[in-house]
Amino acid sequence: MESALSLRSDFDGSMLRRLARQTRDADQARRLLSLASIYDGGSRADAARLGSVTVQIVRD
């Protein structure tokens, strides 16, 4: 089994939410909100539901 990738330290959940509010691209906003959920300690399953994608997409 592969090890998990670490999250970038130059981003955090609040910054990603701010970027999601500023974008006009709905798909990008969903991806940013999914990442924000993970940065805030949420599960991959929650992030996938929030982004309307599968858990495999979140893992990739």
C-alpha cells in the first residue's frame, strides 16, 4: 500500500474557502471546498461528497 501524500503547508482551510468564493468556476469551487474539508481534518468520504466525486478521485 502506498503512503499518503502530505498536504502543502502554504495553504489552509480558510484560504481555500476564500479562493472558492472568488472563483467563477463551479467545478473549481467544489474541488477547493473538498480540499478545505481535508485540511480541516475531515475524511476523504466527506470531501468526496462535498465535491460530488468518488473517494477514488479524492485519493488521486
